Amino acid sequence: MNSWKDVYKYAFKYRKLALITILGNLLFTIFNLLSLVLFIPFLQLIFRVNDFKVVLEKPVYSGEISNLGSYVAEYYNYHMHLMVSSDPRQALMFVCVSVFIAFLLKNSSRYLAVWYQSELRMAVVRDVRDDLFKKSMELPLSFHSQERKGDLMARLNSDVGEIENGVVGFLELVFRDPIAIVIHVFSLFYISPRLTLVSFFLLPITAFVVSRIGKSLKKTVKNSQEKLGLLYSIMDESLSGIRIIKGFNATGFITKLFRKNNLQHQKLVTKTFRKKDVSPLISETLGAGLMMCLVWFGGNLILEGSSNGEGLTGELFITFIIIFSQLLRPIQSIANQVSILQKARVSMDRVNDILSIKDQILEPESPQEFHTFTNEISYKNVSFKYGEECVIKAVSLSIPKGHTVALVGESGSGKSTLTDLLARFYDVTDGEITIDNKNIKSFRSFDLRNKIGIVSQDSILFNGSVLENIAFGDENPSYDRAVEAAQIANAHVFIEDLELGYNTNIGERGNKLSGGQRQRLCIARAIYKNPEILILDEATSALDTESEKLVQEALDRLMKNRTTLIVAHRLSTIRNADTIVVLSKGSVAEQGTHHELIEKKGLYFNFCSLQDIIS
């Protein structure tokens, strides 16, 4: 039920646009009916001028609302009688002009509704995408490591599109079609109550059939949307890993996998379209059968004459049939909108699945100021569970200001997790991390991360210019400051050789640059930020010897006078660290300087022996 409330919320967030859209649709319904009713005098003129209802005296309105309809009809008939009596051709011209004006006003009203409806639907698309993207940026790393990126992209694209259709469908289903049905039914009762009651016995058949199709449609739509998310994931992974796919001659394998899932998606979507499209067709077919029943019943009323007390004439019966045919249009529209809203509801549920996720990184209600730190960073009996698995077990560690601490150990020992906990990408399960004896949870995460610079193994860059990547996050980047950062990072020379220098676009993920160049840009980005705390997560492990030398020189400059936490596999890069912490299965096995640990001949000694750096 909440999904319907959310569709309503988005529809009426822009109340002015929604109300004008509703007003335009309401006027469209009124003028559409009026254009049909105005044909009655025309039909009367054709059937027989002499049979035209005679109103000799000008009617007077009694002031009662219940008599308003009959007063308007008698007033109109009175003036039509005067025109018919004087000049039937003039009356015919009046009817034609009146009907044309009614059609003009009807279509103008509809265009008014469409004009504002188009702005409303795109504003809703923008807002839903904004909310969903903002939420995806705020979600913790644990979410992104578990969920497929392609599925999130599907929610941002196809699901948002369905919600867009659902907002429009909601306005028409609630505020246009029911009003149209009420107005048309009132008109039908006014013309012939008996014939209208007959039609009411037959209409529920159509409604029952359509409702059964709608229930079946929802399940099919959900399956197709989930399959589309899987398709997006396969496309994203395949395009990102095209080098590996070609290198392992797996092009045929990946293509076959994509074709299989694409075929399944095609079958689900085909089934969705079939169920969606069959609803109005069945409604129309049943409506035609209903129409024929009314023609037969109404024809009998006319043939029987006035003996049955109905008083139905030929022109009124034709008008009844015309109005009833227009009544079927909003009924069929409701059938269409119900199927659209079923799809929108599924999509809204999928979007809400993301929007309703509670952020596990909670901000403090009364955050402490964090301008700088003067003493040390401390891990105090820190433990962390990833799901049910305990990754970090009672780790205690002190990092004095200005010191360099290196974390080493086998893969999966918890090195990167310790750095992620410091940046509050995750929160500790037990224990605490403090800066100057203040729990990092007492700071705003923005203030904390503003003091931390990260250079990771993966050179993550963005599709933009060199300057934009170095000054990433700065809305008003400083060219001079970026140049200075690039010089310290050993990147200035190769940047100057690029076609447009610092204004050169480096492509998606920086694919126009080599691995060493990308990593030096990442270091320049960290230098530009000028953080007090530096996290280096295997920053040189993926580089060749020459690139590693240039990057290491840049890192040495970056680390100067900064508090640094290093995750390293190449132990030669951390020999001069103030403290080396050896982790094993999430616990601290040993710690000390390079020479102290070599003398212990423990785990660190074994790691160094494997890399031949015992001295």
C-alpha cells in the first residue's frame, strides 16, 4: 500500500501542475459530453422539424439545484424552437457552430492538461532519480559490495520510467476517468433510467475480466524488471572486463550468457505486453457486445412506443448510444491505467527497496568539531564482523601524529578493513577508534573524511579533464594548486605532453593514460586535498618497476609530515615505516620496526624471506 502513497506523493509534490492537469482533464470531459449533447437538436431537425419539443413560454429557474438540468434543457429548447420556427437552416448552422466550439474547447482543455502534465511527469522522473542516486551515494560500502551495479542502474532507468507513467496514470485514474464516468452516467440516467440500469448489469463482466488480468500482470512485470537488472549487470561487467574476455577467448561464452538472459527477458516482456494489451481489447470486445444488447433493448423500447412509459424517441436513443460509447472510453482507460499502475507499483516497490535502506553509518546528533588532531589515532580493542564472519578480532593499535604505520599480512587478514574502519566506510562491531581520545563516531563523517586522503591500488579516475580529476570535489578548482600537486606527484611532465595539458579529457576511468600515469594522478589528487591523515592501500602493487619508482618517490613526498597508514604487499616499500603491524586472521600477530621484526624471525621474517629482503 505504501507504493500507492509514494506515487501520490510524487504526483502532488508539484501541486500547481497536478491541479491544472486535473482541471484540464475535467474541462475536457465536460466539453466532450457537451459536444455530443449538442447533436440532439441536430438529430431532431433531421428526424422531423414538426416533432421538435415545443416550449411556448420562456422557462424560469426556480432556484433549486435539482431543477437546474431540466431548466437548462428547456431554456435551450425554447431558443431552438424560436430558431426552428423562423429559419430551420439558421438553427442547423447554430448547432454546427456550437458543436465546433465545443470540440475546440474540448481539445484546448486536453492540450492544457497535456502541456502541464508533460512538465509534471518529467519533474517526477528527475526527483525520483535524484532521490535514488543520492541514496545510492549515501549507502555504505557493504551495500555496494553485495548488490549488482546493473540492478541499481535498472532501477534508475526502467523503473523510474514506469513510475513516470504511473504518476500520469494515477492522475487520470483518480481524477479524470471516474469523473468522466459519473458525468456520463448522470447524462444516461437523464435520457433513459431504464436503459441505463440494463447497462449496469452488463458492465461488471468487463471489470471482472480486466481485474483478473491486472493481478497476473504484476507478477510478470516484477520478474521482467529483475531480469533487466541482471542484463545491465552482465553488460556493465562485460564492457568493463573486455580485455580479459578477449584475452581468455571468452567472447563466445559471454555472448552466449548474455543471449540466454536476454531471451528470458524478451519472453517476460513479451508476456507483459500481451497481458497489458489484451485488457483493452477484451474490454472493447465486451463493450461491443454490451452495445449490441443495448441497441436491441432500446430498439424494442422505441418500437413499443410510449405504452411502456419510457417515452424514448429515436434521436434520444441515438444520443444515448453515442454517450454510452463515450462511457466505454474512460472504462477502457481505467483498464489501461490499472495495468500501468501495476507496473508502476512494482517499480515503486523496487525503488523503495533502495530508499528505505537505513544507513548503518549514523551521524551524531551533537557532533564535535574536528579541525585538526595533535596526539594520536588509537584502535582500542576493535572487532568487526562482516555478516556473520568476524574479520577483525580485538585489535589494539596506536598511530602517533606524524608517524607511518604499515599493515602487512596474508590476503584476507583484515588490512584494508582496518583502514576502512578509520574512514568510517564501516563502523566497528566492538571497541572504538579514537582521535585524540575522541571516538570518531562523535565527528561528522564529512569532517572526518575531509582530513583523510586515500590512494588505493585501483586507480579510480573519472571521465573529465586532468584538472577536474586532480581537484576532484572542489567546485572552484585552482589551476596553480593542481600544477603544484602534479609536480610533487611526478605527474607534471607527462601532463604537459598531453594534447591539451591540464584540460585534456582522460576518458572513462582514465583509460587514455597508462597505469603509472593514472596512479600518479591519484597521488596528485591526494596532495591537492592536503590531508592530515593518509591511507595508502597497496598503492604501488600493480605497477611496473619504472612506474613504481616514480610513484614511490611521489608517495615519499606525500607522506612527509603526515600521519600515514599503509597497506602493503611489497615489503621493500615499508622498510622505513615507524611501526610495522603484522596481521594474521584478523588479529595482531606482531608489531615493531623492520629490524626488530626481522630479529624476531616470526611471520614478518617469513614474508621478507619470500621477497628476499632479509637485510
